[in-house]
Amino acid sequence: MTDTETAFPACPAPRISTGVPGLDDILCGGMTPSRLYLLEGTPGTGKTTLALQFLRAGAARGEPTLYVTLSETGQELRASAATHGWSLDGIELYELVNEMGLDPDSEQSILHPSEIELGETVREVIARVEALKPERVVFDSLSELRLLAQNPLRYRRQILALKQFFAKRACTVLMLDDRTSETGDLQLHSIARGVVSLEQVPREFGSERRRLRIVKMRGIKYRGGYHDFLLETGGILAFPRLIAAEHHTPFDATARSTGSDALDLLLGGGLVPGTNTLLLGPSGVGKTTMAIRCMLTALERGERGTYYLFDEGLSTLLARSATLGMDLSPHIAAGRLTITQIDPAELSPGEFSSMVRQSVEEHGSSVVAIDSLNAYLHAMPGEEYLILQMHEMLSYLNQQGVTTLLVLGQHGVIGEVRTDIDLSYLSDSILLFRFFEAKGEVRTALSVVKSRVNAHERTIREMKLSAHGIQVGEALADFEGVLTGLPSYRGAVAMLTGDAPADGRAP
């Protein structure tokens, strides 16, 4: 058990909200009130935005709040808030440096000596707090206070003095630090009750990725590690790191039909809730169409589904599905199906995990399709441990009783067929698609090479796309070379002709 997972008493201290969606979840309830916290991050990471959200949450509860600024003017802060559509009504803004501080006649008392300057600054803050009696205070920023002190010992003493002062007045204080000190300031970490660190990571293509980490938080349980967050119009939105072990839901694990009797036989009974199936094969072989067929069958049973589309355009997908006799429009209109077009260059792993959780817990989706994993994985080549994050998400979906369909494309059409990354160990079942030649035609072979839950067939069947949807034929004997990438068929079993029943099931 790690320090962040230490068990605490059954009656924990009361918490207050940070005002940031997702951050309270990361903190397992919020912050302990009447304590001093450090919010650190380089310029541009979102410290001011988070601080304003913290104060707005207090103002919404009727608490007196105070924003003490040494780095920005009140006008600049109001302009920043306006970009988010916010009003700072209920938040007292106090500028410690104004036009008088820039007057050359004030140079002696403002800039020299440092003892007088720092002492005056601290006294002004104390006087303002005693007059307003705020419950939440933001101090922006410590960099200016550090410059005023010009001495590490004097700086530490003033921070300690402010900490004791605020603690006696039941103030929850958020001190901002832009980490511009040359060697890093671990003294602040030791003084603060908790430390939240914000980071901005540029990528070679696409938007930068932002993430936060709880460096320390005394006396309360929290979720450790990095958590992705967005800084957009409306403020910061944090995405707690998905921990599959926290989510268990009882469900019926009875296998359900895919919509094709022959495919059900091949799979050993159908698709089992609480498992994921990898649809693996080269481009154009029919993986997406098979995923749509399985999704549509579930929708026709009255289930709800979510389809995450990374590669293909939404209009193209809908038109092609309708041409194959699988019209998704009625289910979308009825709210049973949600198709989300994803721009992988703008997505972080944490945001995607949050979207999947929302589809299951709020939309009630029992079938989730990800098409395709190639785009998701390639869009974040610099991301470490992306496969582990995918494993955690798939474990979560399995524990929720969701039937998950994963589309993974392979390089090549015939001959050597390769996969950029091996996800077979993450999959409960693998449905393998291959092209083969027979009687002068390029056809599609279908086989199940792995299933953890069913005694599946080890035969090879033909699959064909037609206006009736998907046809899966009888088991084909005398198949050779399927796993080599150059399968051929020399048997006597008739090939599919495209004449199938209207329900899309094999004859």
C-alpha cells in the first residue's frame, strides 16, 4: 500500500470543493479547509484560471473571498475571467503593486532595502485580510515575494508567518508559484499542507497536452500519478486517472448473438458481456462493417451503444452502412446509439478514458466500439505507458459488463501482414480477417484464433459483404496458408454468392 492509499479514520475531516470538475474526485472529496496549499506550474499552465475557479466556488457559497495579486492588475484579471464568460462579483481583488509602486519618488520605500519592502507587503496583506475576514484567499504569486525577500531565510520566515496568520483566521489559502527559481523551491513543499503541480507538455503535432499531479496532500487520501486536464473556455476540466479496481458492477455474462448464426458458431456462442473482441486484419477486409453488424444487433435487442470513430468520416460510415442494409439513423435518432467522431491529434488518454466512462455510466452503453486503435495509438507517439492505460480502460469496461469491439488494422493486403503494436494479450477474443484468392476472385476468410471464454471453432469460414449486410458461410475445408498471409482454397464447398436472407444471417 502506497502513501497515497493509506487508510484514514472512518470520520475524515470535512472537505471544501476546489471548483474544478474532476479535481475534487482526484482529491477524493476536495481540500481540507483552513490550510495553506501551493499551486505550482510554469507560466501558461493554468494556475490563474484554477485559482479563480477556486474563489468562484467559494463566492457561490456566500463565502468572502480575496485575490491578492503582485503580478497582474485587477483589470488584467477581469479580462482573463471575461474570456471564460465569468464575472468576478463576490471576489475582492487587491493589487499590491499599482501605479504608485512604479513612481520614481517611491523607489526608496518600494525597492530598497528589501527588509522594508517585504515587511510592508506582508503588513498590507495582513491588514486586508483582517478587514475582509475572507474564508478563501489566493496569493499570486510567490515569485514576486521571493524577489522582495532576496534571502532564502527571510523568505521562509515570511511564508511561515503568513501560514500561521491565515491558520488562526480559518482561511483556506492557495499560493501560486511559477517555478522561476533557478534551483526549485522545495522549502515551499515542506511548509504547505498540499502541493498541486500543473504541467504543459508540447507535442510535435497537435495541441499541447496538460496534466496535473498531486505532489503531496497531508492527512487525506488522493489519487496519485498524472491526470490529464483541459484548459478551455469555461475553465479547467480535469480527468481523473482511471483505476479499474474501483469499478465493479454485477452483470449477466450470457453470450449474445452477433446477428449471424454462422459467426455465433465460429465464436462458440456469440459475444460475451464483460469481454473485448479484437477485429484484426488488413485495410478493406470488413472489420468496421463487422463491428457495425454486431453493434446493430445489440441495438435491435434494446441495448445502448457508443461507437468511437477515429479513421472514417461519420457521413461515410452512415452511408456505407445503409448501403449494406444496416441503417443506423433510427437508433441515433432514438438515442440508443451515439457515434463520436474523434480527432486523435487533439485528444489526451485521460480525456478519452473519461469519455468512455461517461458513455457507460451516464448513457448506459452496454456495447462500445473503438475504430480504430491504430489512429488512437499513432496520434500519441510520445506518450509513455499508453498500452497500460488501454489495459486499464479495457479492464474497466470488462468489469462493467460491457461488450467491447476493438478494430486494429494491419499493414499489407497479401503476403506479409504486420501490426505496428501487439495488443493480442489484452484481448479476450481475436477475430482474424484475411484476403484469399479462389476461382479468380479476391475473397475474405474469417477465423477465431483466440477466446478466453468460449470453446470456439477452429475452422475457417468465408465472409461476404452485400446489400443484405454480412454473410458468413459454412466451414471451408482444404484451406491452406491462412496464417502465412497468402491463404488459398482448393476445396469443394461452394463459395458465397451474395444471395442472403434479408436479416443478414447466413443461409
